[in-house]
Amino acid sequence: MSVLSALTDAMSSGAVEVVDLTTPLQESTPILELPAPFANTSRFRLEELSRYDDRGPAWYWNDIHTGEHTGTHLDAPNHWVTGRNGPDVSQVPMRTLVAPAVVIDRTAEVEKDPDFLLEVADLESWQSEHGPLPDGGWLLYRTGWEARGGTQEEFMNADDAGPHTPGVSTECARWIAQESPLTGFGVETVGTDAGAAGGFDPPFSCHHFLMGANRWGLTSLRNLGRVPTTGAVLVVCPLPIVGGSGSPARVLALVER
Ligand code: MN
């Protein structure tokens, strides 16, 4: 039997499940909020063109208004100044879009400390238990943050000091970008950087190192609890926006049951 026939048979029988890791896109979908004087991204919004009415009697359709970085989305290397000469989102390699994925789970730690940062030691101990990180694959960082995705306020978790959301340390970001074989890093939060990362050195160090090393980011992922620690295949479907720095994306995981 061919590999692909075996796959489609397994999907029919339920031996392989397709899990949707995407946040639904609507006006209430949480988005990044940068402080003044920085520009901010748009909320997702539909603008109705016709709905079986005088403007189009037999059809319903909308224009969409969205930022590139709204909802579940892919960050391209050219999103950051360190990757400014790197690929745009239309140039993402197919092997980055369909690639092996592994999960590191720090839900318990983040529940105690919303500013929790993943360290290199966490990835080293993960590897001694589960084997090497996948060459050309994705590391998905489960934090439980998706449970806060119902409102902007809970998702940002900000106070006078700024947002409190989990991320990775500066050294861990550098390690993922420069020493791991990964193609990208995916998170449940609004961005790949921790809420406090504006104050890191360099600021927003996850973006700084990943984009500067031609790595890719994925945000606002859901259902990581349904993805096994190892063995899943990630399917990432951004729009091929020519020159774009990112795109809302449907993200799926193929998971063996
Ligand atoms: Mn982004």
C-alpha cells in the first residue's frame, strides 16, 4: 500500500485524527496591544457586500479586514528587523508548512506564575526524556493560556507594569534559533515573546533571534492538549501574501490515536 493510501485509510478509520489548532476569527478574537507610540494591528472584521439582497440577490459575501498578525498567525522572518532581508510569508518553504511537531507542556508552572519563562535546561531535559528535537520541525509550547482566549483582558493579563504572559528566556530564544534544528516555534499566547519581553535584552528577544535565523513563529494556538509530546505532523496554511510579514493561518495537527 502506498504511504498516502495508508494515511487516508488511517484518517477514515480514526487511527489518524486531524486536530484543529486554530482560534476562530471574529471581531472579538484577542489581538496584540502595543503601548503608545507604536502602531497596532486591526481586529478581524467582516464587511458585508451582499446577502441575497439587492446588492446580490443569489449570493452572500464579505470583504475581510484583518491584520497580518491577527488571531492564529504565522510570523515570517521579515517581520523583524533582524530578518529584514529574509523570506516574506509568501516564500515560506513547503517543508516548513508540513512538518513534524513536538510539544513541551508547562501548564502547571504557568498556572502558578503567568510570567513563567522556558529555559534551555527545560529543552535539554525534554530531549533526554523524548529524544532530539525534530530536524526541520516545530516546537509547540503548551501553557494552558488558551483557556484565557475568551476575552482580550484575560488573554493580555496586563496591569500597570504591562502584560503578564508566559514565554521563553532570552538565552532559550537564542538557543532555539541558533542551536536547535527546528524550523519554528508555536505558542498559545498572542505572540511568541513573553508579555514582559519588551524589557528583555534584546527587547522581544524571541522575535529578535528567531526571525534573525530564518525561523518561523506561530501564535494563538489552541488544543495543544490533544497533540502528543512527539509524533504529530503539523500542517500550517497561511495566505501567500506577497511581501507580507505574516498571515492569519489555519493550523492543523495530524495525530495518531
Ligand atoms: Mn506576529
